[in-house]
Amino acid sequence: MSGEVQTSKTTGVSGLVFVGCLLIGLAVGILTGEMAVVLLAALGFGFLGMAIVRLATGAW
């Protein structure tokens, strides 16, 4: 099975950070009525958070 690629658990953690930021952005967008603006901001924060987690865990 040399052709299989193993993913580390830290990659999953960074994905959870990304999804968490999007869900928080969705909730804030619903509460404020500015859905598009807040979701785009949450998308940016999600990518930044994912990069920070990957750098911190050494999974980059």
C-alpha cells in the first residue's frame, strides 16, 4: 500500500477552525442582517486561522 497518502490529525484540526469561523460568521450575519459582508469576512478569518493552526502544528 505504498500509493496511499496519510493525512495527519492536525490537518483535520485546521479544517475545523475554518468551518468554525464560517459558522460563527453565519450566526453573526443572521443577527446583524449583513449576511454577505460577514460571511466574506468569516471566510478570510477562516483561511487565516487555518494557516496559523497549520504553522503552529508544523503541518504546513
